[in-house]
Amino acid sequence: MFVINGVVADTRVVKEASTLAASGNEVVVIGMRDGGQPPEERFEGFSIHRVARDPFRETQGEGRAAGRTRAPGAMGRLAGLLAYFARALVHAVRLRAGAYHAHDLVTLPVAWAAARLRGAWLVYDAHELFTEIARLGRSSRAIARVLERLLIGRADRVITVNDSIADELSRRYGIARPVVVMNCPPVGEAPPPRAASSLRARVGLAAEVPIVLFQGMFMPHRGLENLVTAAGSFRRAHLVFMGWGPLRGDLEQRARAQGIADRVHFTEGVPLRELLAVTAGADLGAIPYRNVGLNHYYTSPNKLFEYCAAGVPVVASRFPELVKVVEGFGAGRTFDPEDPVDIAAAVNGLLEDPAALASAREGAARASRQFNWQKESRKLLDAYASLGVA
């Protein structure tokens, strides 16, 4: 497998690699070093080989939870990528693998080259609609579209994260519909106990104060500014951001400017193994992504399924894959992410109606029984079994 990050914090990569390893395969993930990570390690039953330093995010402190990042300029990122491609290809060819698995479009060229040189299977795992990522510039987008059009048809299996992206890739490139393996967490028989969560202690809130939680990276286009604005109209709830990212300072400043800094709280992210237990302390989980392109419009982010697995109802943007879960399973309410008034109405409407909130909790539990890694992993294994690998 190929990925351009430090591996251990990438939930999809870890779940897929550990699942394939547990089925009897020797799995090696070729990634990058983030901060003080070792060049090689065993993790969750598979091997990680880090062949280059991550040029996109140099973490200061220990792991993702530190939340303070420093990234080099464009030329530094390009040089880092080229170094990764060259070293990853040499390393991958030496491994003599039976299949080469590209995580996202950026690693597809090196996976294709390795598979071609070794006469092995090629698997393309599209974590998102990469050519429609909002942060890409015009030239980068054009290059990505040419690259995907050239190589996607050469993959022996294409995997992606939801039905909307699968349909779009099939329509756009005339390929067989990709296998949908959703990025859901493994779940237990019941959600983690809310009372045992450390979330309230982390931000100093009493048990009677409702919490609206956003967890993950504080990045542009995720609607976080509108979420803070909406918090000014929350009647009882406080807003908690749990994670890291470049927008934290801007969000704090916005809360101060609106006079609600005492109702908007920030806490660092937690290790993945602890995430659901902490998330369970929230009353609602928010996904306010904005429609800045098809990649956002078709989103089904990890946090959607993490909220449900933690027994937390969801308030989310009214986008197709979010509606499918939130409204389809009665797990919460959707809103117009461009309208802070509508966001606040969704939050207040649930929190001020105990029966509706209890029903949404039940809906979240139903959704987690449908969308979980125990089910999704079987699709991954079936895709590999059809190649004669797993």
C-alpha cells in the first residue's frame, strides 16, 4: 500500500491494512515520516516503511493531538513528493508484492509503475473525489484530471468511499462501478457510556450544559466559521471543537468578536483508540461542510460514522450522503450550511425537544449497526478475493 502521510493516524489505511493482514496476508504500507516517527515499525498486524519525510505537515510535538503544524512552501512540497515517489517505487519493486494498493490519486502513478514492473495487481482506493478538492489550484486540478483519466482504467479494482463518488467515477471515466467500502469505525454491541466520557472535564463544562461537538481538522471550506456564528444563537448549548488545524486562531477570534468566547471551547484531538469514548460525551455532533465543489457535496466524512458509533445524534449539511444517514436513519437533522440561523434552528430544535433527541439517539444507534467496519471490511476482502489475493 502507498500513502503520503505517517500512516497511523489515517483511519482508512489502518483499518484496511489490518483487515488484510488478519486474513493472512503480509501487508506493507509505504508512507512518510511525520515528526519523530521511526522509519519502520509494526502496527496493528502490518508493517510500515516510511521512505521520506512528510512535506505537507511537520508536526511540532507528539502526534496529531499536538495540533501545531508547520508546512514548507510549494517547491519544498514538490521536492518532498518526488523524493517519496522515487524511493517508494524502488522499495515497492523490491518487495515483490502480489498487489499494489494506491491510497488516493496522488499515489496512483507509483503504484501503477510498481504493479507494471512486477506484473502484479493494481488497486486504486479513491478516498474522495480528488479532482474536485476545493484547495487545488487550476493547474493542479487539470493535472489531476489527466492523471486519473490515464490511470484509473488500468486498475484491476477501484474502491471508493460512498455511492455518490462511485457513480461519479463510473460516469466520468466509463469504468465498472467501483466497489464501495465506507470508512466506518468498528462498533461494539452498544455505544460507549456517555457518563464515562472525559469530554466535559477536558473543557470544564457541567453535566447539565449541552455540548455540540465538531471533531477533526480545522480546515477551510468545512463551514466552521458559520458554525461559530450559529453558536451565538444556541439557546443552551456550548460549542466544542476537538482536534487541530490552521483555522483555530481565526475561529477563536470570531468567537471573541461575537462575544461568545465563553461558549466556544477548544480541546486537542485524542488518539484514535480513545476517540469514540470521548465523543460519546457530546449531545450533538456537527458536520457543517460547505458546498464548494463535488468533493464536499458528496462527502461522507469519518466523523459522520464516528458520531453514530458513539451514540451521538448528528446535525449536518443537507448533502446527499449525509442526508442518507442522518435523515434516512432518523439520526438527527440537516441544515443549509450557508445559513447560521438554519444551523442554530437544527441544534435548538433537537436539544429543546427531549423526545426528538431521544429518537435521534436511537437513530444514530441504528445507523451504526448498518455502517460499521465489521460489515464494510467484508467488501474489501471480497474485492481482493476476486483477484485471488485475499
